[in-house]
Amino acid sequence: MPAEPGATALRVAVDGPELAAPEALAAAIAERLPALGRGAVVVPATGFYRPASLRLEHGRTDPDARYTDWLDVGALNREVLAPVGPGGSGEYLPVLWDLERDRAARAPRRPVPAGAVLLVAGALLQGVGLALDVVVHLRVAPAARRRRTPPAEAWALPAYDRYDDEVDPAALADAVVLADHADRPALVLGGRLA
């Protein structure tokens, strides 16, 4: 679908720990939507992480910093979610920060197709004030997170425990995918776990 000036999109978060592959799910959803008559755009949340000097101020393995300091919520709202929402310009920034080079990505703005679905994929996206219309949460229970997380990344596990305790992302989400076993996901609508 061609872009229209001021086009709006349905703003969907695909939220879950990296081991649940939220970006892969968002890409799979985006691939199927055009056949249903909807354009789709995926914006990885990692493209809106803060510079290393801010993100890693307390070291590379601080779980509290991972929880509170990595994502630039203001930039994601300002550069992506607000522009494609009601009254926005219809043009979004696909990435703000190049993590590999640790500098501004300098990507040009892109028009969102009219009636499109914009999927923001990443971890720890709920409860931070993002302007979202729908949230899909990939829930991995604490025991499964510990079992599936490589030892080198285990330092971040307390951030996800804190997220579960403080935000309760499964209860807030519009849909929950139980992802304890990557090969056997289960969908729960309404974010209500029995």
C-alpha cells in the first residue's frame, strides 16, 4: 500500500526476552500481513538503545541498568510511535542508534504505509510509557529462562525477574505466547494466565 501523508499505523509491541526471539516473531508476522491486505513494518527496539556511555555506565553486566537504562523510551515514542499514531506525520525513524559503531545511525525517515501494522520488537517494553495499541508478550517462566540462558548472559536474569515482579507483563498484554519451549509455543489471548 502506498504511504499517505499523515498515515497512521496500528502500533504493536512484540515483547519478550531475547531468548524468546521477539524480532523473529515480529518478522514472521510482518511477512504474513501483506497477504491479508495490511502493510507491515518491524522496528527492533535495539535500534533505540542508548549510547554505551549511558547504557553501560554501571558496567556491562549490571541487571538494574539493563532493566532501566538501556532503552531510550523517549526517542522510541518521539521518533517512531507518535509519528505513526493519530495526528502524526506518518513518517518514522527505523533506527536511531548503531550499537555496533556506538554512534547515531543517521537513517532517513520512512513513510508508514496507510493502514499498516508497525511492530516494535524487543525486551522489557511494557510499563515504561510506550504509546502502543496492542502488546503481544512472549512469556518465558523464570525456571525456563535460567535453563535456556547461556552462562555468559545469565547476569541479565535478575532484570527479567524484576520485570515480572514490578510490571507483570503477562497480565498487561493483549495476548501472551507461552514460550518456555521454543518448539512448542502456546497462545493465551487477553493476557490472562490460568
